[in-house]
Amino acid sequence: MSKRHLAFLAAFGASFIYGLNHTLAKDIMPVHIKPFGFIMLRVLGAALLFWMSSLFVPREKIDKKDWLRIALCALFGMTVNMLCFFKGLALSTPINSSVVITISPVILLLLSAVFLKEKITWMKGLGIGLGFIGAIVLILFGAQVQDNAPNIPLGNVFFLINATAYSIYLIIVKPLTAKYSSITLMKWFFLIAVFMNMPIALPEFLEVQWTQLPLSVIGVMVFVVVGTTYCTYLFNVFALRELKPSTIGAFIYLQPLLATFIAILLGADTLTVVRVLAASLIFLGVYLSTRKKKNAIA
């Protein structure tokens, strides 16, 4: 199997794990652990796993000029991104979270136009407009009163910030993937993220009654740390070596399908007409804004 095929497989694996995460993580918040406390657990666990993994790969020295970019990756990819996603998940629903984050490819296109000077055609502009209309419809009108979703509109806003932060991360991390191994990057990203998240997340982390947690809850926590954090970030950095950020972003379209199926199967969420309409606008917008010519390379 070629490296390119492995990159596609890694991107698919990351999306599949994220699809599971929407419902599993939601199910234990905030009863057993609050959202920011969960993030502290994620970055601590991931930092430990990546530093342990680094013992088995060649050591790489980081150039001084790259430290600022590494710190920014930790800020957008492992701090703002994570905090906003889990806070949004605590306030909103799994289906809403999986739909709103599909706006990421559109945001990636906008950011690429601003920072990479990529040209936006009228078709892409139309796609951007439709995508944002869909996101706004979901944020303003997708609310459905649920006991475990106390503020769906605000939660959806957090998802939008999460998608923006993750898009910025994908753009700024790309040059680093050509210079350093995935393990080297991740061990420093998450170590720095531990200290960035600490002022906000440590208080909620210390509130957790660890000795009283059911085994099922512990299992979900292990899945989130090992699967949703360690494996997915490793998979995405590996995939970025062979694929463009926009191609990686395209795999995010799988998440609503997986998350919706799992959420409905487990009785954690339901479909509504507004959600279907908003999702349709977002998907159409993303399709138009990221459509390439037949001879384009992914």
C-alpha cells in the first residue's frame, strides 16, 4: 500500500473516531466530568502518551525559528479548538456538533485566501455564503429543548469557533509536518497545551471524584484520551505529509453521518427539519466551495 493510500486511511480513521466521540463524550458530561476538566484529562493523557512514544523514535532537534509556530499550533489545535468543542458539546447536542464542524473546509478556504492568497471564484464565493447561512440557521433556529442540552445556540457558537481554530491549526501545522516526525510534533504540542489549558481547565479537573467513577465512564475517558486525542492527531499529522489541508478537511463530511447514526441509535439525539435543512445548506456550500477541476490534484 502506497503512502498516499495510507494517508487516506489515516484521515478516514480519524473521522471515524471523531464520529464516535460526539456521542460518547457527551454522554458523561457534565455529570461525571465537566467539559474543561475533560480537556485537562485529554492534554495530560496525550502528552504522556506522546512523550512515552518518543522514547522509541529518533530524537529531533527543533529549530529556534519554529518554536513560535509550534506554540501557535498548540494554542489553536490543542487549546482553543478543544475547549470550545467540549464546552459546545456540553451545551448543545451530538448532531449539532457534527453538522456545524463541517463548515471547516469553507473556513479553510477563506483563511487560505487571506493568508495564502488563494483566489476565490464566484462559485466558491457562493459556496461560502451558503455554508455560513446553514451554520447561522442551525445556531439560531436549531434549538430543541433537551435535558442534557441547556443552551443549544451558545453551544453551536462554540462549535463554530472550534471549527475556525481547527482550520487555522491545519494551515499553520502543514510546514512543520515536512520537517519533523508526527511524534516529535505531538509531544511538544501537547506539552505546551498542558500549560495553556491549565488556568482554565485545572479547577474542573480537580473536582472529579475519580474513585467513584463507574467502569463504563472510565472506559469512555480512555477512549477519548487514546482514540480521540492520541490516535486522531497522530493520524492527521501523518495524513498531512501526503495530502493538502483542504483534502484532510473533506473527510470531516463523514462525521455528521457517523455521529447522527450513533446518536440516534443510542437515543442521545434526534433529527429535525431545521437540522436537515441547515445540514443541506452546509453540505451544498462546502461542495461548491471546495469543488476542483477534474485534473486537479488532491
